[in-house]
Amino acid sequence: MYGRFGAVLAVTVAAVGGATVPAGQAARTTQQTATPQQVTAPLSPRNASYAISARLDPASRTLTGDELLTWRNVSRIPATTLRFHLYYNAWRNTRSTWMRERLLSAGPEAGNRPEGDWSWIDVTSLRVIRAGGGPVDLTSKLRFISPDDGNPDDRTVLEAPLDASVAPGETINVQIAWSSRVPRTFSRTGTIGTYYFLAQWFPKIGVLEDSGWNCHQFHASTEFFADFGSYDVRLTVPRGWIVGATGLERGRRDEADGTTTHHYYQDDVHDFAWTTSPEYLERRARFEHPTLPPVDMRLLLQPEHEGQADRHFRATEAALKYYGEWFGAYAYGHITIVDPAWQSGAGGMEYPTLFTAGTRWLAPRSVTQPESVTIHEAGHQFWYGIVANNEFEHAWLDEGLNTFSTARTIEQVYQPNYYAKRYFGGFVPWVFRDVPISRATDGNRLSGYRAVAKSDDQSTPTWQYSTRTAGGITYNKTALWLHTLERMLGWETLQRIMSAYFSRWAFKHPKPEDFFAVANDVSGRDLTWFFDQVHRSSNVFDYGIELLRTEPVSGRGFFGDDSQRVFSTPRASGDAYRSVVVVRRFGEGIFPVDVRLVLENNEEIRWRWDGQARWKLFEVERPVRAAFAQVDPERVLLLDVNYTNNSATLKPQATRAARKWSLAWLIWLQDHLLTYGFFI
Amino acid sequence: MTPWSAFREGVRRVNAAPLLLAGMVAVTLLIALPLSLALRGMIASHLGGSLAADGVADGTSSDWWQEFAAQASGLGATFAPSIIGFGAVLDNVSGLLDNLPLAATITGATAAWMVVWSFLSGGVLDRLARARPTRAEGFFAASGVYFWRFLRLGAIAGFIYYLLFAYVHDVIFVDVYEPLTRNLTVERTAFAVRVACYLLFGSMLAAATLAFDYARIRIVVEDRRSALGGLMAGLRFARRHAGGTIGLYLLNAAAYVLVVLVYAAVAPGAPRSGLSVWLVLGIGQIYIVVRHYLKLLFYGSQTAYFQGAFAHAAYAAGPPIVWPDSPAAEAIGNADAAVRR
């Protein structure tokens, strides 16, 4: 693929007058950093492949480039237009859809950024080259469209009407020249100082589906969607600057003008991101496993985090190991971990074969930073990188699966870890070793979900989620219902479901129904009712014990018949007790639950309740009193937003607990008063 | 008198007034306790008859804590894991220096506590200035006499502190700190800048408290009627004895830092169950008592320093203040005098 791309690139770039190497200037290759080019069997359709040459000018913060896109129509409809994402235009001004949504969620001050922060991208030339034909210049016909909201000020989708349609199965080449200004970081792409992280940086074609173009405008609460392809990219940056990028570096050439061109290449990916900075420290390690393929890990680290290199590698290894064992092997053999510069805003983001982690100068070992974010973003290589769902529409499919998988991985490797709070402007961490973090609720982020539980049906397209609450539904709710599914079906079954989903949909674009179909198929159960509850509605789950009572069996009134009928006053023999449990469904969500009653002699009685009615009474007669009752005692339903009311005991300890904690809080308050006593 | 001598003299005077220390600890406790009881009710209500209470009573439960926080407001919203152990100290100092908003109920309690302390500080300073017991009637009489002067001084102090927190803090931490650090990519450099901002702001706060401390001392020791006059006199004194007053201030501050460091080292974590609960709470209360001691030490040492510089130890211009007798007692006393004549 590389040879063909290289040849086409040379011809087309020459045709439009561009060149990677300035005319008359000598260039020399100083380093070859990758093995010779290898031809690999395609893992993906590779229907959107790019050969890109780009030059970064830090002085003007501009990025200029040429790309040759080789695009094959894999849909069943002819393409009469081409659509491209121009993400950098999202931060052109406050009228873009991204900024409008951002201002809605973050307030008007979010738009109050200085002139130097903003960005744009201009396509200066676009030509279509068909087999056997000359280039057709469509530059003058380009137009911005806003398929999602009709916003006339949004310029994040560019449409090029074709002179002749592209038939299903047909391949065309599109040669595009562009220039852009790199923003002060928005949405994890941009620059600060001499640190650059460049993502969503080139004109990128949308996905043509049977229903037409799937090429959304850029939204504040969504990420991306693209077809797989091969990326052959040459990046020219100031000499001495370290570059990290999707793929492997195949060569490096010092230019006569004091720059260096880095050549990166990667097959079977759907995006390409890169970073450069003169400050990076570079570290390397190798992941090895008895049954999984080895992975070369390259870490680009901030100097002030030098002591944390091992933590980054160990976390990445944990993701490669557990995701690999549970779901399927990592497919690429190499991965680049980027530790972003402080305040770069580029941390915690995934790109194919490269991701940004994120740590702090003061990072206690008993707290999983940078481990959580490293595992999460490394995990995205599986959920997003390989199984490439549409993040504009179904972000929960990768973010939710990955949040669940991250929490599960952390549970395997990093126990215990603790709650920590940062003080003094967020610089100074303090670890509360009395407050351990649990996978079920902290890892799956129950508190975040609880706050926004009703905000959107999860089945709503992600770009239409409320921007204020999208994260809670996308990440947290999915992780919680997957963990619920794990507790319901057992890990062995859920693991088979997820690995089957992974293998069936690797290098493809699955939709929610595809995941549900795999779940039904592998589990052998119709789980539609479950997905109706957790995915297709915004119902909140809250089961609770409304009443627990135990009393001697007695009766008052008339007993007996006819002449034997007598009025009897209450009497209690003391040898039988009636225990009553009333369980209530406080929320709208419906889920079958167990009800457990434990008696004073530790005898346990269990009932299964379908959870449909608003309430249900359970009753037993035994020689001993009841001790306590629980609904959903194993906490299968992790989406239950109020678990405290799931139990009731006849010997409550609330007073003791409240006394203890109110006295502990008293010390805080006394110290608070004395702190303000400074002023008198 | 050197700052060190004044500091030692302050220690001697505070040591000699254990009832004063006990009284001030009691005042803080009495103001804080009702809120603690209110919180106790909230926690008990939320836990209800749940089994979750067992876990919360015997340890911590992050899960329950988050659930409680989700429904809590006002006072309840301040009940977070950061109240545990030394976290409480960090929470309060950091909150003050970062000018974080307080819950309304906490603001109210703080204001009430400051008013009560303002009332009592007249008696406290009078007691420490005289360096001899003034008895309850003398203490409260002095508190009453100086209260209105201190209230007027407090109004000026309140205005100054308002300016410091509402405007100067913003200037330092928004107008200066943010542009200085906006393009920094090295966190520890930004932290150094922030520490410098804390030092600058802290110095301003310290300068203001220094002036108001000596204003209060001059009002008491010199029996000054004018709060403004007292403030001016306090400023003059602090300026003319800058080395001594600042040195003494730093000694007191060092004592505070030392206490905080010791508490950081020994502060227990969350109370669990049984005897350990009372041990944890007991250590916390010892820390609170020591904090009160330090507050009195500030008063005592600064008063001693002022007296050493301007008058002599234990000098107070006004006569011992006694509560006026009732008219009947006065008539009996006059009758006795007439008989003797």
C-alpha cells in the first residue's frame, strides 16, 4: 500500500506544485527508526487511506499540508458528493455548533478566550482524481453544510459536489491542500508553549453508509467516527523536537531549513494523531505475555514526571494484559503513551496506537492517577480503536464498555486505592486512607450517574444528549449496567459476550443493536427487557424496604363458629412470630430482585420478586423474630440510586453512627472556627 | 523586651490562666455543638433503620457517603470525607486561602462565633494584660466595657478583610496568578507561583491582623475609647516596632505551624468503633484545645510585648473594672460609711 500511495502522492503533489522538500534544497536521511516496510494482510476494509505531508511552523502556529485520500465507496449507494470534517473550524468563533454547545454547558465565560486561542482550517485546493482521468478541481464548488442543526455559522463539515458519482465499490483519489492555525487547546487538540498535540487536524472524509453520509458537525459532547485505512504521514517540525504519532516511524530526514521530517506509517486505523515538543523524555519498554503478542511501548514523558515512567508502563501493561485476555489481542504490536504537558488540556484521550494519559507532579502511589486514565485510554485501543463504533451517535458503546473494563482492570491490579482530595489550588493531594475506592460504585462512577440519571434516554444519539449531562449517561450508566449484567449473568458469560462482540466487530462499525444481538446470542437469553430498561429509557431504579415488622402471632376478635364463637383479646403465645416485609419500587425502572429476610437464629428466607408492581408484601411465621431484611442483598442492580433504603434492621445503628460522625465533624467545625479566629 | 521574651511571657500568662483557656474552648464548643447535633439528626435520618448504618458506625463507607452527599444541602453538604483527621485542617486552611464559598449555616456560625469572641476578647485581653486573676465579674465587666469599642473596631476590620478577600484576592489569584501561569507547562513552576501568591496574600492578611491585634491591645491597656484612635495607635506601634512585632508574629506563627505539623503526624484517621472512637475524638479535641491555647498565646505575647515596650509588665491604665453594685447595695454601703463618720 505504501508504494502505491507514495507514487500517487509524488505525481499529484507535483501536479499541484507542492513538494515536501523545497526545490533546490538538499535533504538527507539521518535515521531509519523502523523495520523495512512490510506488507501485511488487511485487518480492515482500508477504504479511506491517506498520504499526508504536513509542516508545523511554531512561530506562526500554523500547520500546512497536502493529503492524498484514496477512498473506496463501500456503501450500496452511489456517492454524488463528498463530505469532510474540518474540526479545527469548531474553534473559529463562538458561533460554531461546538462553541454554542460548550457555552451552554460551561457558561459564557468559556468563550471569553483571547485572540491567540482560536483556530481555523482552510481547504485551499480539492481535486478529484479518477483512474484513467485527470484531476478535476472542485475547489470553487466547496460549501459548508450543517446536517445536524442547520447552523449557518458552523464550518465543521465541508461538502464537495462531484461532477460524476462514485459507484459502489469504486475508488477515487482526492488531493487536498489546506492550511490551519493550531488552537490553544480545545477539546484536547492544540498547543501550549512548545508543546503540540495535534488531533483532528486534517480534512477527514466522513463515512458513507447505505443511508447516506454519516458526517456530523463537531459537537461539544461527542467524539469521532471514520472509516479504516492506511496512513502514510510525513511531519515536518523544528529539528530536535521529539515527535510521537499514530503508527511507527519509518524514517527521519533533516531538511536544509533547520527542520526535520518524520515519516510515520500505520495500516488499519481510522485516525491519525501526533504530538511534538522539544521537552519530551523518551522511554521504551516491551509488553510480553505467554499467549498475547508482544507490544513495544514508547512513552513520551514530561521531565517533571520522570519518576513516574514505570507507573505509566505498568498501567498500560495492565490494560494490554487484561483486555487482551478478556476480549481479544491488541492488534498493532506497538503503542505510544503520551504524558501531556501541564495545562495542555490534551490529557485522557485516545487515538489509534497512541493515547494521552495524564498525571500530576505530586501523585501519591495509593491513588490511581495516572493509572486510571492510562488504563482507560490504553483500553480505548480495543473499544474505539479496533471495535470502531460511531462516537457521534453511540459513544456509550466505546466509552461505557471501556469505563466498565477500566474499573475491572483496576480492581485486578490496584487494590487498595483510596479517595484523595487536592488542596491549595489543586496542587497538594491528601489521601484519605480510611476511604477506600470500590470498583462497583466508584469505578463505575455511580455518584456521577445518580446526579443525571433522568437527563436522557441512553438510546438518544449522543450528539443530541444534553451537553451538561452527557458524560453521566455515556460513561457511568453503561459501566453500571454492564456490571449489573455481570452480576446477573456471571462474569464468565459476560466475558464471552464481550469477547464475542470484540471478535465479531473488530475493524468494523457496530451499532447498539449489534451489541445487544451478541449479548442475546452468547448468553442464550433474551435480554431485550433489560436493554429496554437500561438503554432505551431514562427510568431510575430505586427499590427499598418500606416496612419490616415482627410480632408474636396473636389475634383479637371473634374466633370459632356458632356456639363456640367467643370474643378473644390479644394473646401471644410467644412461640410463634409473624414477620412482615413490605418492599417498594420507588423508581420507574423495573428489575427482578431478591428479597432476603434473616431471623434472629440466622435462618434466612429468600423470595424472588419480579419487581413489577409498586410494592409487595412478604410474610412468614417462625418461632423466632426477624433480625433484618434486604432487597437485592447482593446488589446485583448497581443502577439503584439509593441503596441505603434497600435494607432494614430491627436493631438500627443509625444513632451510633450519627453520633460518631457528627462528633468527628465537630472537630472540623471547631478547627474551621479557629481558622477564622485568625481575624479576631 | 525581645520578641522571644514576649513569647515566653505570653506562655507564662496563658499558663497562669487555665480557666480562661477552658472558657474559650467551651465557647467554641457551645457554638459548634448545636450544628453538630443538627448534622447528627441528618445522618441518623438518612441512615434510618438501614443496615448501612452498621458499616458507617464501625468504619467508613464511601458508597454511603456519596449517597448522603447527593441529597444533602446546607450543613449536610459540608459533611464530606475531607473532615477526617488532618484533612480537616487542610480543608479549612486551603478553603480560606483559596477563598472558597462557605455554606450559609457555616457562615452564620462563624459570624456568631466571631461576635462572641469579640465580646469575650476584651475580658481575655484585660486578664492577660493584668497578668493576674480578674475573677468572673471582672472578666465579664471588662468584656462588656470593651465590647462596643471592639465592635466598632470590628466594623473597620470587617471592611478591610472584605476588601482583601473580595478584591485583593481576585487581583492576586485571578489578575496576577492566572496570566503568570496561563502558558506554563510545568506544574511545579506554577505551584511555586501559587505559593508566592499565598505568601503575598498571607502577608497582607498578617499585616492587617497585626494592626488590629495591637489596636485591641492599646484599647485595653491604655483604656482608649476610640476604636479608630486605637487602630491608629496600633498601626503606629506596629510600624515603629516593626522588627519586634513581626518577629513575635512569626514566633507565634511558627508555633502554629509546629502544632499543625505535629497534628499531621499524629492525627488519627476515621473513628471506627468501640473505644477507638473516643480515642480519635479525644485526640481531635486535644488539638482543638491546643489551637485555643495558641490563640490566647497570640493575645498574651503581643500584650506582653506592647507593655514591655511602652509601659511595664502587667500595666493597664484603667482601674480594675468591677460590676456596679445594685442601688440597694450602694445605699447600704453609703449608710455604713455614714455610721462610721
